Amino acid sequence: MESTVFLVKALIILAVFGVTLLIATYSTYAERKVAAFIQDRIGPNRAGPLGLFQPLADAVKLFFKEEFVPANANKFLFILGPSLSMLTACMASAVIPFGGSILIDGQYINVQAIEVNIGILYIFGVVALGVYGIMIGGWASNNKFSLLGAIRAASQNISYELAMGMSIIALLLVTSTLSLGEMARQQGEPLFGISGMNWNIFYQPLGFLIFIICAFAETNRVPFDLPECETELIGGYHTEYSSMGMGLYLFAEYVNIFVASAVMATLYFGGYNFPFMYDMGLPHNIVTLLGTVALFGKIFFFIFFFMWVRWTLPRFRYDQLMNLGWKILIPLSIANVIVTAAIILFKQEYFQ
Amino acid sequence: MQSLSNRAKKLEKKPMNFSERMYLPAIFQGLTITMRHFFKKKATISYPEQTRPMSAVWRGLHVLKRDEKGRERCTACGLCAVACPAEAITMVAGERKRGEEGLYREEKYAVSYEINMLRCIFCGLCEEACPKAAIFLQNDKTAPARYERDEFIYGKDRLVEPMPATGNNQ
């Protein structure tokens, strides 16, 4: 009995890790295709059918490039930077519930790599560590433009993490739990008689808006890609990187996008829940499977949204970025917390 | 200040209203524009598989024509080389031997005839200069890209029109 649970759990952990890397790999391909389609081109189509082997070709190219380390760079930290970036990016997907539970031998096993009751705090901690990779890499390059990029990344992440934390606090007031699995389970409850529709987006629309803006800033994506702003900083923190060091930084960005999309889908868009999920009378494992498919549908939509925005909006100026973060998003998120708390208190006092 | 032409328009800078200051409607508008382009017909022509239709008067790769009996028309008079503004054409003339009447139309013919496709500007003056209607620029072929410079010097082996399948010299 115990061994089957262990085996299934090990398989789930492996699958989550593999799927994270696979999706990040094909995000690079999707990014180029989406960019091409939005610009009326057709994108990469030479490597394999429809260009599907393009990520492999890119990886081979990066591996065969010279691994260059600047003469006066701190060698250890220079190599540590991208490794740390990649490590923290991969760690975050461990606590995301990728489905309900599987029923094996009368036992329910949750489709989640690690079940911790502080899931959202864990993600926050790991994602905040990600900026160390950028900071260390930028500083170790011994190049003023790299350092400027790294400083921008650090200050931007700190500024936007505040607003992001505030929007999460408002969400925590609604859900009254820190566990991502529990949050996903709560969103499966019926709303207006439709099961699986109790999504948090209906309770926290403003919180979601703040969260998605901050997620763009946290993953250093356009319109917040100031750390790697080519027009001002050459390449930002990865100016001096070549070969797979560069590859790891770029790859970590896509893993971060995947994690951010998964977190947004889990926190606000019902996770693995989909409308009418318990009304159709399907067996438990089939519902779980459909739920996982639904979750990946939501994740792919958010990944597409990241790319869609990238090819639509221009980059912010640095003072505009700081104005938006400190003068608009933080007051707005604090107001959101207060209003949410007041409504919850009001409901407790007068309706129960 | 008085405008000289009276055509200058006075622009009023209005303060932005609330929805403009939120930027969200403008962002949404931008997203719909890019989404429309996403589904638009693509402008790309994937070249080696697909080619653009060429016009009937397009001046492409040269060909040295044969006459109706399959004999080479060129007499190596050199008028094309003189007419060529890029000096891309060189040739060596030779005398037709007895027994070669089926191969060459006149007593004199081009032993070698070379066009350097890197020099050629495809102006078509050789075609106009030719008194024997021997050289033409085709409208369905172009000089393809190659790896070596030598490969761009086209000799008679690549310029002369191939023998028609049902020729008289059987």
C-alpha cells in the first residue's frame, strides 16, 4: 500500500519537473511563432515539420558556442549566477497542484509534487530568490552595464513584490488558507449552482489585475524588461554571457513565465476546476484527468498572454516604472486589502 | 506670434480623463490590433518551395539559342561583348570544320563563350545587340546562389539551349 503511494508520488514529481522543462523549451518556439504571426510573418519552419525541432537546434547551437568568461570577472560567481537563476525557477513549480486526486486501491493521492500548507509563501520565497541569480551574474561580470541591469532588476523586483504581496493578502482574507491545494479545492465548490466555478477572480478582480501586472514585472517581461533593455544597457545583466550561461538565463525566464502562469491559474482562475466538473457523473479519475487538461489550457492561455503583451506594448521608462509601482499599485493594493477585509467583517457581523 | 501662412493649427493640450489615465482601455485596444494581425494572411513567400510569378518581360538567366535544325546560332561576332556595359561577356571564335555543318549555322562559331554572372547586371543589351537572334534572357530562370566564385562564370555547357528531343541529327 505504502509502496504504491510512494511510486505514484515519485512519478508525479518526475512528471512535474519534466513538464516544466518541456513547456519552457517549447515556449521559446511559441514565442518566436507568436512574434512572427503578430508581425505578419510565418516564423521558424525549417527544422523539422512546422519548425518543431527549432528549440533543439537552438540548444545545440548554444552548447557549441564558446563559454567566455571576462578576464576580470569573478569566475565562481559568474558561473553561479545563471545556475542559481535556473535552480530557483525550477523549484517553484513543486508546490503547484496540477490536478485533483487520483484514486488508487481506495487511496486518494493528490497530483501535487510536494504538499505543504504554506504553498504560496514557498513560491514567494523561491521567486524572490530568483533575483539573486540576476544580481550575482550582473555584478560578477565586472561590467558597468551588467551591474546597472542587475541593480534595475533588484529594485524593480523589490518594488513590485510589495504590491504583489498585498494583492495576495487580500486573496488570503477570502480563502483563509496559505495552501495552494486547499485554495484549488475551495474553487471547485458550486457558484450559482454550477460546480467547479467558485473562482477567486469573481471575488478579487482588482487583486488579479495587480497580481498580473506584478507578475510581468517579476518575470522581467515586456513592458517591464528594463534589466535587459538593449537600447540603454546593451544586454543588461547578461551582456557578458555567452553559450549556455546565456541559455540558462533565457531559459530561466521561460520557466518563470510558466510558473507565473500556473500560479495565476491556480490562485485566481480555479486551478484544475472547470465548469460542471461534478455534475456530469464521470468517474473520479476521469474528472481529475480532465481537470489537469483544463489547468494546462489555462496555463497555456496565460503564457500566450505574456507573449501577446510582449509584442503589443513598448517598454516603460524607468521613472514611469517606479511611479506605477510605488504611487499606483501599492496604494491600490492596500485599498483592496482594506475593502476586502471590511466586506468580510461586515458579512460576519450581519449575515451569519 | 503671428503665423506667416495662416495655415498653422492651434493645438489644445487637454488633460487626460480618468479612463485615459488608467491606460487599460488603450492597452486593450492595442491587444485587439495585434490579435487581428495574428490571424491575418502572412506576407511571406517561402522561397525555394514557392516562387513569385515573373513578368513576361523579366530579364533572367541567359540562354544561347539553336535554330530550327538544332544548330547553334551564335557566330562569335562579339557585338554582345561590346554592348555589355558590365563587361561580363568573353568569347573565343573558331572556324567551322568540314562535317560540322549540323552543329553550327555559320562558318564561324564560338569555341568558348562565358558570362560572369557576378558582373552581369541583366540589362538585356546583349539581347538587343545580337544580329543573329542567338542570345536571350529567359523570363523563368534566375542565376541561383552558389558557394564558389568560379561557379558564377557560366560557360557554353550551361548557356547553350539543350538539344530538342526530336532533332534532325538522328
